[in-house]
Amino acid sequence: MVSFVMEKPNRMSESQNVVVSEAARSIIPNNSSAPPGFISISKKKLLKNLEIINDGERINAWVDSMRASSPTHPKSLPSSISLQQQLSSWIMQHPSALEMFEKIKEASGGKQIVIFLDYDGTLSPIVDDPDKAFMSSKVYNFVKLAELYYAGSHGMDIKGPAKGFSRHKRVKQSLLYQPASDYLPMIDEVYRQLLEKTKSTPGVIVENNKFCASVHFRCVDEKKWSELVLQVRSVLKEYPRLKLNQGRKVFEIRPMIEWDKGKALEFLLESLGFGNSNNVFPVYIGDDRTDEDAFKLLRDRGEGCGVLVSKFPKDTDASYYLQDPSEVMNFLQRLVAWKQMQPRV
């Protein structure tokens, strides 16, 4: 992220993470005398069978979620007519930020505008290889990189100019806030295990994002997705302090702490002196599921606006949408041109 100023109770089997209902427990015999046709099954075996079924359901749920993470997946698209109706209805609720630019200007009402931007899919196009996700030269020059605040790994690694920040360590005159620094060795270890575990799956890319290990499946054959889920979960089960999230065709293994992009946004606003201010208009632009925490924060606070970058309707707490990084650039240019015309105070 980049920002700049402007039923009956069931019993849980703790060791196997399966729920054993009272009905299931009643079929386990306490002695060997069983009615004809009754198949005796040990409690341990029953639990194991339930675990297999449960895992199958979980895997199917993950695969369904993986499909849903790609809006262009053929099975996710309805007929052209219903798609158009769906799109029209969605746009009425989330109009284009470009078409509603005048309304956004009016809503800002002379307040300090602070812009928060996701990177992949927002400032740069989504690409198969995350290492090749670069901004265009126009965007690179426009945002003046040396003057920005940076928040990587879902806001768990924040750096920027130290001026105005209250909760940080000063390192070479820059802000450094890392709420999950204790997890760094664990993430490195998980990253290496994921590399080894998934190496037999063609197309998978494992990335170490310092505070987050990412498993990209954009180039993985869909027939291999169930296998990939098993591989990732087999690693993660050894690390109860980590959690598995999913973004756009990517699994993300992150520290299990109360921190997300919404928390990072809140931290930055507070650190900039706008924590309880009525004189700020935050604009958050992003394309991923993980950006929804930031959109929700702004909606709950009744401040500023969230802008979703997407060509397809999605459930979102954002107020507006832009189709792609080129429209993001257009929006930013218009915003700056307008602000430059305002008299300096």
C-alpha cells in the first residue's frame, strides 16, 4: 500500500479439528454385542473418517473460493443479459469515480485529501509473475516515490518520512513500524517449506513478502488446485500462529494478529495527525479482497471514500470504482490538477 498526503452443543475434537455431534457418538458401541447388520467401528476410526469427509468439504470450499477469486472464470459468468443487468445495478450502487469526480470534489469540502493506494492491480497491471509487476513510467513519475509512505505486507511493514509520526522507531530519518516483527523467522521458515512442498506443481510461484508468504496460483492448472490446497495446508498446520487468507489467485500466509489494511490505514491517519480530525478526506484505492478492510473502515467512520479497481461487479464496501490502473492514473491526474488550481492557504 502506498499513501501520500493530499443446534445441541457439539463436542469439538481438539486434536483433529473435527466436530463430533451427539448423533455420531451414539453409533459408537460400548461393547461387542451389536445388532445384526451393525458394523462396528472404533471411535478413532470414525473420527478419522469424519476428518476425511470434513477435509474434502474444506478443500472443495477452497477450490470454489479460488474460482471466485477470478471474476473472468467461465463458470462464474451468467448469461450476457443477466450480466448486463447485474453490472448496471452494481454501477448504480458503486458509480465510476471519474464520472462522479465533481461529487467527490464537493464531498472533500476543502479538507486535507490523503490518498492511499494498493499496488498490484491498482498502480500496476496484474501479471503472471509478481516480480514483473511494475508501474508505468507515467505513474512512476507522477507519484514522486521519494516522498511517499509505504506499507507492505498488508500494513505490517510501514516506512516513510518520520515527521509527524508518534508511534515508531526512527531509523535513518524514516518511520519504521512493524507490529509483527517477531514473526520474521517463522515466515522465512514457512516460505522455504512452501517452496519445497509445491515444487511438483507446475505454475506455482511462492513469494516471500517479509511478513507474508504468498502462493500464487494464477498459472496453475485448475485440475491441480485441490492438490495445491493440500500442500499449503500441510505446511500451515504446523504453525498455529499463522493464518491462511486468499486474495486474487493467491494464498497468503500471515501472522495471526489483529492487523490488516484497515488497521494500517487507521495507524497512518493517526500518525499523520488526522486520527480524530474532521479536516481530512481519505481516499483509498485498491483492487483486492484485502483492501475491503480499508474500505469498511472509511465507510464506518463516514470519512472519505473507497474506490474499488475492477472491471466486474464484486461485493464491496467501496463507494466508487475504476476499471484499471490507467483509470487510476486518470483519476489521480484530475485530482492533482484540481488541487493545483486551489488558492494556497
